[in-house]
Amino acid sequence: MADLIITISLCIAVAIAYATAALIQARYAHLPVVQLLRIPQFWLALALNALGAALHVTSLAFGPLSLIQPLGVLTLVIAVPLAAVTAQRRVTSLELKGMTSTVIGLAGLALIITTTGTTQTLAPTELIGLLVATVAVVAVLGFAGHRPGASTLWEATAGGAAYAVCSALCQTVVVTTGEDGAGVLLRPITIVAVIGIAVFAVVATLLTQRSYRNGLAAPLAVTNLVNPATATVIGVVLLGEHLATTPVEVVIAVVCALLAGLGVSQLARARDVVPGPTAPAPREDVPAGRA
């Protein structure tokens, strides 16, 4: 019971850290990188993201991934109301519907789609291939989102994929170091992996930062959907894992994916109809001579 309480508490802390970081990033999403580097709040957002990642890794020591992964949707649950509060408005009905659909869909996918198999690492050729493929995919998606008038969800998708690759590279470095000792950190392929982690972490942060420039909820939902989906694909294709799902569970997973997609669509539409802060009614001047 104690481990369960610790796990849930850590997951809530992770969600708060990520949601707060996303809210800060959204506030400065319209600024170029050169200006961002001079803003203390941007560095605070980076620190919160790092804290969230550290707490997430810590939570894995107390609870199973099958519990921790679904609780990741708490980031969206916290971020949407928090964004509304800071904008001095209420959460709209469309935002509420979109958030609910997305959370149910993401949680359902996380609970149903599980992978089994021993923990493996990327072989050198697989690691290089993954890096090359990721650079190509992220570049294409990032370019698509950078065009004038393009949807910010392109960049959110690229950011989610980059985060997933970071996780796969981290797993390879951590597992290899645990099995063969710290000496592996001096191997050329391990150095390449560490550089890849650093580069993709920065790229993912900047892409998600830009994706928030027209609103927070929809890009955040897309990132939270693409990240685990990409990680699952990497695990099955490269790390020897296989899907532990029955045909019925696959059908349910498809329904959950469609529900999550509907939620993202609703959140994207909500960006165009979100009301601004309610201005106070003008005070009528009292004519002279009246009490």
C-alpha cells in the first residue's frame, strides 16, 4: 500500500511539473529561441520538465509501468483548467468535452496496449538507423508545421516522437551501463546515444514550445498521444517486445484511439472559440445631487 501511495503521489507531482512547464512555454511560444534564452521563466520551464522526467524515473522504482503510464494523462487534466484560470476565464464546454474524450482515449490505450518481453537495448546499427529515421521524420514534420498558416499539431507530433526516441536511447544507455559497467560510457556508440538524447531533448522541447503558440490543450494532447505510441512502435520493431493484446483488445484500442482523436479535434476547435477575460461592467456616473 505504501508503494502505491508513493507511486500515485509521484505521478501527480510529475503531472503538475509538466503542466506548469507547458503553461509557461505556451506564454512565450511566439518568441524566437534567441529571445527565449534571455527569459528566466523559460529556464524555469526547462527545469520543471527536467524535474518531471526525474520524478517519472523515480516512480518506476515504486510502481509498475501499467499504472504509471495511464496516470500520465493527469498532465492534460491539470493543464487545461490551469490555463483557463491564468486567463481569468472558465473552462468552456468544448474544452471539457475534448479533455474528457482525450483523457479516456489515452488512458484506455495505455491500459489495453501492453508489451511483453525482456528488456533489450538497441544494437549499434539499430541505434544509428533510429537516429537517421528520427532526424528525417522530425525534420519533415517540423518543416510542415513551420509553414505560414500550418497547423501547430505538426510540431506537436514531431515533439512527441522526439521525446519517445529520447526514452528509447535512455533505456539503451541505462541498461547497457547496468550490465557492463560505467566503462561503456566511453564507447563511441554510447557517446553517440548520449549526444542523441541531448539533441532530441532540446529539439522536442523547442518543437512543443512552438506548438503552443495558438493554444495549449490540443498540442499537449497530441504530444501525450504520439509519445507513448511511438515508444510502443520502437519497442516492438527494435527492442524485441510484442503486443500482449487479444483481437478484442485491439478493437477496443482502435476505439480508444478514435476517441482520443475526437478529443484532440474538439480541443483544436476550442482554440478558436475560447472567450477572453470578462471585463467588468462600466460603472455609471451618479448625477450630481443624487444620493
